[in-house]
Amino acid sequence: MMRKLYHTVIFMMLCVVAVSCKKGDKVEILTLSKAGEEFYFGEKVKVWAGTQGGDNTTVSYKWTATDGTFDGWRTQNLFENLWIAPNKVGEYTVTATADHKGSTTTRSTSLKVTRYFFDEFQSKFTFDGNGWAIADLTANQISDNNPLASSLEVTASTVNKTAILRRDLNLADLRIPLSIRTKLGWKTFFRAGQPIIISLFFKQPSENTNYPFLREIRWEYYPTVDPATTDSYQIRYETFIPASGKSTFSTATAVLPNPLALINPVKGKSTLFKSLSGVEKSLAFAIDANNVFTTYVDGVQWFSSNGIKDWLTYCKANYPGFQDPLASRFQIAYPGKANANETSTVGFVKSVYINNDGTILK
């Protein structure tokens, strides 16, 4: 009888220990969060798990995704990770699995990749890795969960040097058709008689270096001049021949193979570009699948042109093996100081959007 009772007590104690261990080892992922609701090609997206149970020092994580990659092996076992979006539009699933002494739990979240690129200057990765770069300016990121309240403020403080904010377009090929919209302006001070310049640069082809190629589309607007008396815009494109080092910009009198005018006059007067401090301007341009170039100012079409279309048609007919344009960099430039005693120009950029699916940004 005593022996039977002894075994019963031992059995009960083992059950208590087993239940206690099982309860202590149990882990559950309650939430799987992501930094944002939509993402662009190659964007680094923070994802993190909210886990209950277990010991933070002994819980390990495994991350998987239906597409895209993760940013390095160092983050694989942690409760948070950086997912790198794939280079195509779609809806993807990221899954985290937590393991604590054999007790596992899994949770997934959906992430939408919606376009080639966009930035509303909310991300802490704005200047990280493949983010924006600056030259001859200082940048202050004003971040807010509301994209309408976030922006990038830039101060152009270098004397007689253009201040540049640029982003390499190297996460995925950007070819025609393409469309770009920028919302920007100036605040507190702007150097008199100077432009804000928006540029899209293209890569130099690796072959046929004696052929001209499309190197830059450049849109300059002068926000503070009087358009009744002074030119307030200049918009053109540049071709370049690497073998000879010859650079040529659009003119109204150009003859092929020189770059044709996008608009006549190439430089002129328009009330569209007059803007006061703090006023946001929306400038957009597109090259559609037929190579037609179109511009929009504050959501309204300004002009449409066959200038690039006719130039490309000529080049493809006259230069065997001519390569289609491949974009390399987007850039915004503000004027530097006229002299050391002048106040610095201060500008702001609210957003940049780039499409490569044929849809037009206005």
C-alpha cells in the first residue's frame, strides 16, 4: 500500500513539473507589424513580431517571404527584420516563426508593392543604403505619420555651387514608359533670379560609344521672377556622344540628329511657375509607350511633345544596334549662395513618385 502511494505521489509530482515546464515554454506571436501600408521596388521595410511567453533571450525566430529578401543573416533570429521588396508590383506574404524550447508559433502579414518608387519622406531609411544623397546642402527630415505633414527641408549654403538632392535608380531598371511627379517649393528665402532644377539622367550605353544617347531631361523653373518681364522656365533634353565628348541640348532650330525642342520657345515666360514662400508646386512629366513626352503643372497638362519620339525614331533608323534609354538618377537642385554674406536658399520637397507601368502621374 505504501509503495503504491509512493508511486502515485511521484507520478503526480512529475505531472506538475511537466505541466509547469510546458506552460513556461509556450510562446505565441500575438502581432506581426510592418512599417507602412504600401511599398516600392527594393524598399527596405521594417517588420517585427509582438510575442507573448518564453524568455526573450532564448526565443529564436525564423523569417520567410513569398518573394523579396531579408537584409542580412544578422537579423534572421531576432524578433524584428528588414524585408527588401521585390522589383515587381504585387501582394506578398512575410511570415515569422518563433521557437522557444520546441514550442513554436507562426504569424503572417501581407505587404503590397505598388509602384517603381515613391517617397513622402517618412522613413528613417531616407538617407540609408540606396536612399537619397546630398551635395552642397544640409537636409532636415520632417517626419510625420501623416504624409501631408512630412517633408524634406533643404538648405543650400555653399557659395556659387548648386545644391543637389539625388537618388540613384538602381534597384530595378527604369525604361520607357515612365512617369515622374515631384511636389516641392521654397520657404523663408530664395536666391533672386535663380531656378529650381528637376533632372532625370540616363545611363551611358556600354557599346557604340560614337552614337549619341539621351543623357538628361532637365526642367528648370524660376519661382520668384516676374513672368511678365522675365523668362520663368526652361525645359529641354541633352544628348551626349562619349567618343567625342560632345554635349548638345535642345533648341527650337535643331536639326536631327541634334535634340529637338520639347516646347517652342525652349525658354520662356509663364505665370504657371510663379510661387511664394511655402507654396507647394506639383511638377510632373512622362514619356509614354509611344515615346510622347507630356508635362503637368499642379495636375493640369502644360504641353505634349514629339521631340523625344522623333529623335529616338531617327536614331533607331540610322544607328544599327542603338540602345533604348535606361534611367540612372533622379535629381533636384536648388541655387547656392551668391556670396558668403547672403542668406541661404531654403527649399522643401514633399514627395517624389515614379511609375514604370504606363500610368501617367499628374
